[in-house]
Amino acid sequence: MKEDSMQEDLIQENSMQEDLIQKDLIQKDSMQEDQGIYNSRIIDTYIKLINNSYSHINVAELLDYAHMTPHEVADQGHWFTQQQVDL
């Protein structure tokens, strides 16, 4: 009986730890989506490539679609999120 009780306690403790780990992972994923991880200099390089090699592409529309502004791209201290870059 005592062993069964200890085993049940261990199973319950494991389940609680798994729940906490899952919640932590979800919270970290949510934070990463909002965190700027791509510096504007990277985006600026691609914009220059588009302007030089693909002049038929409307960069203003592209930036608008990605929720970026030309001012943000020009600011070398600005960081874009994964979601913005994926768009």
C-alpha cells in the first residue's frame, strides 16, 4: 500500500512538472514571436537587391504587407520580428 501511494505521488509530481514545462514552452514561443530578431540592416540589404534586380516589385507595398515602414528599415538600430519577416 505504501509503495502504491509513493508511486501515485511520483506520477502526480511528474504530471505537474510536464504541465509546467509545457506552459513555459508556450510562453517562450509567444515571447519570441513578439521579439525583434532581424536587424533592419538585413532587410535593407534585401530592399536594395529588389530595387536593383527586380525593379518591377513595388517595395512600398511589400513593406506595408510586412507591417514595416521605410523609416524602420533605414533605422540601423531597429529589429523586426519573425512574423514580419515571414510575411
